[in-house]
Amino acid sequence: MAHGDLGVVTQFVEQQPAIVNAAWDWGGGDWETALGAAAHVGRRDIAEYLLEHGARMDVFAAAMLGEVGILRAMLEAQPGLRDARGPHGIPLIAHAEAGGEQASDALELLHVAVAAT
């Protein structure tokens, strides 16, 4: 649902607000939240809606949204996050790429972090 339909996401959240932090187990340790789904497909509108309704920011959403301050702080605290993989094994850097132009600074930060290793 959160991969591509803001209207459906809105309906679900209005009916069951706690769903913003629910996670689906695809099997094999592949857990995905609605925010995680929006983040890896670059759906800024869905991600922002979920965050406004209580979803918990994570490193993948921060990268896609171009939240460089958050991303930098997380990487400084946990440098290994540069190699993190989100839902479906999608690398952190791919989330920044999915954010397009609005995430270009986040993408640059991740390129620098990867090159530094």
C-alpha cells in the first residue's frame, strides 16, 4: 500500500492510526514498515504523511528525504550504517537515489562515507 497510493495510506491511517508503525514480515528477516516501503520507492509524499502521523524516522527514510543533518548524525554515531540494507535488502545509498534531486546532498554524503572506508 505505501509503495504507491497515498489515498489508500490515508484511509488506513484514518481507520487505524497505529498502523503507521506496523511492520510486515516478508520472511527471512525481511521486515518492512509503510515508511520503509515509501522510502525505497521514493514516495516523499507518503513518507511525509506517515511521519506527520507518528511514524518513526529511520536512516532509510532520512536518506530518501534528503534529511542530511539526521543522516550525518546517524552515520557519525554508527559508521557501519553506510552499508545498511533496508527492506528487501535494498542498500541505503539506493534510498538516497530514490529521493531524486531533493536527496542529492544525502547521496553525496553517502558517496563520501563509502569512499572513506
